[in-house]
Amino acid sequence: MKIDKVKSLIEEVKAFAAGTEKEIEDFRIRILGNKGELKQLFAQFKEVAPEEKKEYGQVLNELKHVAEARVDELKQALKQQQSSAEADSLDLSRPVNQQKVGSRHPISLIRNRIVEIFQNIGYEVSVGPEIEDDWHNFTALNFPPEHPARDMQDTFFIDKDPDIALRTHTSSVQVRMMESQSPPIRTISPGRVYRNEAISARAHCFFHQVEGLYIDKNVSFADLRQTLFYFARTLFGEDTEIRLRPSYFPFTEPSAEMDVSCTICSGKGCNVCKYTGFLEIMGCGMVDPNVLENCGIDSKVYSGFAFGMGIERIAQLKYNVNDLRLYSENDAQFLEQFRSSL
Ligand code: PHE
């Protein structure tokens, strides 16, 4: 009896179980495929006795629906099984993979901070070339011809006649600013400078500076002092005291060195400040009238002040780093300590 055969096949389909995708697919092809059992049974339609044709058609349809439903059901069950297995393998209490975040170089951190402090009181940032001519690095700045800085021992010369050298300070940028702009000028010049020094913990053949310049009518030494006082207190803290000591630079008159109260002992005296209570951090002074005239500014109308500091020196005080070489060795262990920004 063909009908019985179909009915038993229906039972078989209903009971069929499979654990893999392949088993399900094989089963589908066996029953429902182009050459599958269902097709073959349909083909036998003509052999069925006329009075049984109706019922035969019905059981075949039932077989088709039952088989399709079973395949869907099995696929669904398999999918669920897979996703719950995946969830079981996720350990939500595991620590996350740490993503390494880069850090700024300590010199950049300090430079940015110094620049920010002066920008807040109206200074503009200016930059210039690291390879300079004699005029911008020395002559315009009132260096006498026999000045030792003009010696090969102190300066890296690239060319002679005309003299071309690696700039020894960013005062050269200030000359360029005075030549190209008319007062009032308020500018700071951060940058790398070069000096012919043997490399040691305390000296390097290059370092970084921020120099500042303010030119206007009636600029006085009191303005210089107050500006630097504001700077020192903003950078080192509200209790910081400053001290100006007479000094000499060819391009300023009068000139001074500025000290700040020791950042370690607050002025009480310790071995960092050599028991003086103060630390020297920059040179400064009133721009020499000769320099103004060299740059085309009328020194009878205008006056100004300038100052310059080494970024490494400030970083040394801020971060307590005592070996200058660390700043240019790219030692990851050193650099990673500066991950939080200043
Ligand atoms: N240019 C000086 C230096 O490199 C610093 C300085 C700048 C001093 C401006 C006085 C005024 O040492």
C-alpha cells in the first residue's frame, strides 16, 4: 500500500533528529530534493488506484509540509544551540585588553604649557629656520665681532663666507619678527637650538628654548618683571617668588637672570638649589636700542623687553629629571611616565 508507505515516512520525518547542519541538509535533500522521495512518490501518482488518488494526494501534501516544518525546526534549534555555546565561552569578568595610548614628549608638554601661559596674555607664537645666517643669529643682535659665541667651539657652522650656522638661540626668530612687523609686537618663539657642547648629563649639543619679546611705546623694566612674575606663579604655583640678578647679554641692556624660589624646598634651602633657596631659569632684559635700530624700529619711540629660557631646564625642575640625555634617547620606559598631560 502506497498510502501506508507515505504515512510511515511522515512518522519517520516527525521523529527525525539531527545534530549538525550537514545532517539536516542531507535529510532535506533526501526527502524534499529534486530527486528526493517526495518527487518519486508524486511520480507514482498514476499507478495509484483511482479511488485512492484523493487520499494519496492528501498524504503526499502532508508529507511535504511536515518535512519542510521539520527542517526549519531543526535549523532553528541548531542556531540557538550555537549562540548559547558562544555565550558560555564569553567570560564577562575578564579584564579588558589594555589599549596602549601614546604620550606626549615631556619637552612638548612643557613647551605647550609655556606657550599657553603667554598666549593667555596676548602673545603670538612665531617660528623661524633652524639654519640661520650670521645676521639673524648674531650681528643684528649686537654681538661684537670678537664675541666667543661666534667661535667654532660654541657654534655649529655649516658654511663660511657668508656664515651660515645652526641657530644658537631663538632670538633669531625675534629679529625676523621685528624686521617684518611694526610695533606693538608681542611674540614667543619656541624651538630647537644647537650649541657645540660635549654631550653629558648636564649639557647637550641641542636643546629647546622659548624666547619672548614685547615691543611697544613706554615698555619698562617693571613690565618685564611683572610679566615674568605672572609667568613664574602660573607655571610653578601661587607661592612662587622671583628674583632678578644683574647679568649681561649683547642684545639687552640692562640684562638680568631670573631665579624662582626653589620648587623642591620652597626657598628654605636644599641640595637642588644648593642651599640658596633659588633656581635660575631664564635670561632677560630690555632690548638694546641698537637691536631695535638694526631691525628698523625707531628706538626713540619704542622700547621693549625680551626673555629666553631652556625648556629642558624647566622640565628638569618640574619632573625632577636630572640627566639631559634622557630627553633625546627615545627610551620608552622614560617616555611612558609622561602619559598624563600636564
Ligand atoms: N638668547 C639668550 C640665550 O640663548 C636668552 C635671552 C633671551 C636673554 C632674551 C635675554 C633676553 O641664552
